[in-house]
Amino acid sequence: MKKMIATALPIFSLKSKALLCKENGTFTDGLVFLDWLKATGQSGWQILPLSQTHLVPGSKKQHVPSPYRGYGVGLDPKFLSMDEREYDVLETEKKTFIKKNKAWLDDYAFFCALRDHFGTDDWTSWPPQIRRRDLKAMKQWHEKLSETYNDHVIEQFRLHKSYFEMKKKAGELDISIIGDMPYYLPLQSPLVWVNQRLFTISTSGHMRTVSGIPDSPKAHFGRQMWGHPLYNWSQRSQWPGIIKLWKMRLHYLNQLYNLLRLDHATGFYYYGAMNLIDPTKDRIKNGPGYYAVSRIIKYAKKIGLELFAEDASDRFKELIQELRKTLRKQKVPGIKIIRFAYNEQRRSFQKEYANIKSYRVNTCAYTTTHDTQTLIGYLKLLTTVQRKALCKKIKIKYSISEKILAERLRDAVLRSPARIVIIPIQDWLLTQERINIPGTEKMKGDKNWKFHLSIPIEKLPINSIKKHVIASTK
């Protein structure tokens, strides 16, 4: 089986010389980045979720930056270049697009039209008849907002056309596009509005508990309040409906990606129920476990979508082992992250990450991720003694130079037995800028998710990276 070496870089981080004076972070920039990937000998590109995110509370136009607060389906209009917003749409093309995406498009476009009309995507503040999706009221509003509705359908058509041009080029270059499927959906999502019974929200849309991770000695980032509605796993009668929703999302994402990462897959086995008022009432609850994971994997295989799952955790090891056992049985890769090899807070090694040569072949190995420091940032946290201990454990030569040491760590991951290796662009460039600091996100004024390339794609190094890629795939 051929080893895949991929770069992790969000679409919104792209900057190309060709569009420098106009705009950046579009699918058009992606065409240029694909050329760089091919030139460096790589065969994969991991991107972050592409859905439009919900509005900043109190704003009618500004959307939160976190891609993990997206609507769950559809593509974000910000990824469409200005030139592509104006071309004419043939009626036959539009009809084909509508037919192919009937599972989500109607509700999505209607939701966006209602959002634009009421000035908010917080559907809990909409008129009760719309909030409850009363059929008579829905029909009346659909007719009233038909023009705006149609605008959103056309916008999504243009976005998907642009994206598929990028994906087509990726296929011609033998580059797989790796997507990311968030476990949770925000309250302000059309999928939650349509499927209210599948979440632990009241008839008025209010929540007592939300997603997150309670504080504990093993909570690496402390207490995290994410704020998404929880799936209604406590009512077994709702499980089939929740799985059906997951299948619909997988079916949609299958047309976008060659490979898909299941974010926070541990949530199927245990999840945090965060109390909105009293942190002492935060709880860890059991999820559906094998029931859900096995069905989701089976469906993905049926439609030809290759998965790998985020199974990284050092909490509730018995439940995590159950998840990993299921993944191995279904031949779905888990992940390994060298950043977690040494825990600087507990001053101890985590063998499952540190023993690189023992990684399973059916694994996706990372140096770092969008939620961690880069390799340079990680090394800056460690003392000289800790760095030397890390080198000894991983069996690489120590260097006083952070860049040389980071490069050796990166090469160790590249040479690991893992059949998929993903390197964030910062670890190729040996820079320190990170994308997100978990637990610090804000609904207003969030400084996360703002990372952009400091140089145009056309000026990214090629030969210095290509030699490491070639050496790791021999």
C-alpha cells in the first residue's frame, strides 16, 4: 500500500501571488496550492470544515471564525472568488444540482433566507410557527422569501462548481483531498432546526447543558465550554434518527472528499455535558458506543468513503480502548500525534505517541494539529533536559537548534510505519504560528482561526521539502 504524505492547511489560510491584490482564501487559491503539493511529491491535502459558520451574537453579517461552528452542510460563500460570483447559471445545471442535493439544499436555502430576513440565525428567536416548523407557516414564508431562497440555491451551485473544479484538478494530480467532519453541530444550524428532537433542547430551543470537557487532572486544556447542543443519546428511541442524520452528512461530504477525518470520535463513547450555570454540575456521560460507530463506518464503506478517526485521549482508557478495538475491527485508522509524546505538565511520556516505530501501519500520524502548538512551539515549552529525554525516547539525535530538532522530529514521523502522515504547513516551514488554542475561543473578538500564510503559495519552498517526502516514501 502506497504511503500518503499530506499537508494540513485550511482554505482560509491560503494566499496566492496571482490573487494577492484581490482576495485570498478561496477555492481558486486552492488550484495554485495543488501545484505546490504535486511539486513537493505529496499525495494529500487536509483542509478544515468548509460550511458557513453561524453569526456572531448580535451581528447580522459577521460570522464566527471557528470552522467547528459551521452549519454542517453547504459551502461558505467566503471561499468563492469575486470573478466566480457573477457568471450566468444555466437552468439545466441548476436543476441537476438541486436534484443531486435534495437531501439538504431546500432546508438549507430556506434557513439562510429566514436568517437574512430576521437578521439572525438563532432560530429560537424566530416566530413560534417557524421555530416549530409549522407546515402552513413554512409554506407561507417559503413563498414570501422565494427570491432570497433562490439566491442562496444559486450561490451554493456556484460554490460547489468552483470546489469541484479544484477537486477535479486534485484528482488529475493524484492528490487526495482530506476533509474533517465535526462531531457536534451548533444550535444555529439548519440541521438542528430541522431535527430538533434529536438534540437535548427544549421545545423553545433552550439548552441546560452543552458540549465541552469538564475540568480534571487529566484535562490537558482545563475546562472547555464548546456550547453545542448535545445529541439526545439519553433516549434510545432517538438513536436511529441521529444515525440517519449522520448518514445524510456523510453522503454529502462523500462528494467533497477522498478521505474524511471523524472529529472527536471519542464522543460516541463518552461526552461532556457542561452546565451553563454551575460548573460543579458538569458531567461525563456515556454515548452509544459500538451501536453508532459500527453503523457509521458501515455506511461510509457502502458509499465508498474512506474514514479515519480522532481517537486521541488519555481519559477513560477503558472506553477509548473499546473505540480503538472497533476501529481496528473495521479497519479504520486512528491517529497518533508526536506533540503528545511528552506531557510537559505531568512530566511524563505517553508511550502510544512516543514509540513512533511501533505505530500500526493502518494509522494516520501527525506531527501537530490545528489545536496544538507547532513543533517549534512545542519545543519552546520543554527544558533542555526534557528535550534530550524526548530525543532519547524517540531515538533521534539531539540538537541545541530548535529548527534542526523540529526537523528531526518531523522526519521521524515521516518515516514511521503509518500509511498516512499529515504535516501542518507550519511544521514544513518550521514556524511557530498556531491556528487555535482550545479553551480560549470567544463568540465575539475571537483571535483564533486567523492563521494565514506569511508568503504567497508560489514562494513556498519546494526542493527542501521534496527531499524529505521522497526519503520517507522509499
